[in-house]
Amino acid sequence: MKINDILIQPLLTEKTTNLVKQKKYSFLVAENANKDQIKKAIEEIYKVKVGEIRIILRKGKIKKVGRRGVPKKTANKKIAIVNLKEGKIDLFPQT
């Protein structure tokens, strides 16, 4: 698996922006990626040292869509919360 395919996007919510103060960053990752692959990808892309990684598996929900209320399933998500030893990730780059 390529490094660019492992990390999909950083998660930017109110809760995750508060975790940045504790050097914890959240990323949406590929469902078949493991902790070692995630650690290697973050260290190569952002040039930081990763300490601990926690994984959250969020199952998709069934929601009703359209006028008839046809049930559709949303996608499953895998979220990685990364605690850094050294460095900082700039999620809001200044232009």
C-alpha cells in the first residue's frame, strides 16, 4: 500500500482541534491500514516522531434518503488518533 493511500485526510472538528494542544492529531485513514503503516506514513509526510496511535472503527449508519425514504448505508470509517513525541503538524498553513 502506498503512503499517500493510507492517510485520507486530517479530521478537523471542535474536539480534535482541542486535542492539538496535547499533541494529539486525528486522521481519517484507509480501512485496511494497520498501526505500523499509519506511523510510517505520518512520519514520512509530516517529518515528526510518532509516540502512540489509537484506532477507532466507526460503522456506517442506515439513513433514509429522498422523498420515499429509501434506506441507504453510509460508509464505514477508520480514524487514527496520533500522539506525537517530537515535532508539530501544521494543519492550518499560512499563505
